[in-house]
Amino acid sequence: MQKVITLPVVLLLFNFIVRAQPIISFGAKAGANFSTFMGEVEGSEALIGPRVGGLVSFAGTNDEGFLKNVFQVEVLYSMQGAKSGDDKTTLSYINVPVMIQRYIKSTGLYFETGPQVGFLISAKDKVNGDETDVKSQLKGFDFSLNFGLGYRFNSGFGLGARYSLGVTPINKSGYDAHNAVISGGIFYIFGSNDSSY
């Protein structure tokens, strides 16, 4: 399923870059995650953690009516996990979202969708103060689908919120637990003075 979703997006991005000769911009973003687990999980509570990283955006020069198309690829450090009573599971990922953003022209408002692959770099489970490394019990990759919206100012600053729904179970044993993350924060596109957003 990952290949079925990811491959068309990569091909679409390549076609967009070759044919549209887009405006390429770089930026940074930071914010917070409100994460939990879904599936065969009871009593899972939200865990708050940081999210920070960089981005590169490809803005099309050919608009579709009142919409402006932007492809955005990000590389983010993301702390995720969940709490349940005295048990806290903290997962650290390097996430790579590939987002298709649709700007409503001249407003700065956009909505976005796209896939995301996450690379697990650490996993800790803490119960009553005792911490255990559980990375070996979890899959090294996590695949999610993202949905979000945001607003970009002419200055390059912007605000965004996103929901990431894990598609693949995170546990190697087959236990049905998926990541679910609501994130929000700010971003900045360097050297931006495009008034068409």
C-alpha cells in the first residue's frame, strides 16, 4: 500500500518540476505534536512533544483558476508516543512528508494532503520512573497520511496545523497500534516576497 500511494506522488512531483519550471524556495518550521496511539490500545492519552525541521517548496507558475499549486517536501524531527497512567512511551522519528498544497490565490490560505514516511531513531518506555529501550520491538519505518491547513503571510511567515494518521502498525509483533498525531506550529520561507499567496 505504501508503494501504491507513494510512487504516484513521486512521479507527479517529478513531472511538476520538469514541466512547470517551478519557483523553488527553502524554509524552516517548528511546533508541537499532540500524539497518541490508535487501534488495539486502551486508555491512551496524548503526549506533547516538539517538531522541528526544514522544507523545500516548489511553487507552480501555471495556476488552476483561483488555486495555486505548491509541492512541499519536509524533513522533520518529531517526538511522538502516548501516555497511559504511569506508563509513557516516547518515540523519536525523522519524518519526511511530501505535501500537495492548494493555495486560494491572494489570500495565503491553503489546504494540504500527502504521504509521509518516518524513520524511527529511538523508542523509550517509562513506567514508574524506570526507563526501558523498546526500539528493537518496533518497526524502523512508519507510513502515514497527512491532512492539514494553514496560512502564509507575504513576509514568508506562516501558521499551519496537520493531522497525521498512521497507516502501518508500529509494533513488530503484529499488535494493532498506529501513530496518530495532531501538530501545529509556525514556518518561515526564506527570501519570500511573493504577494500571490
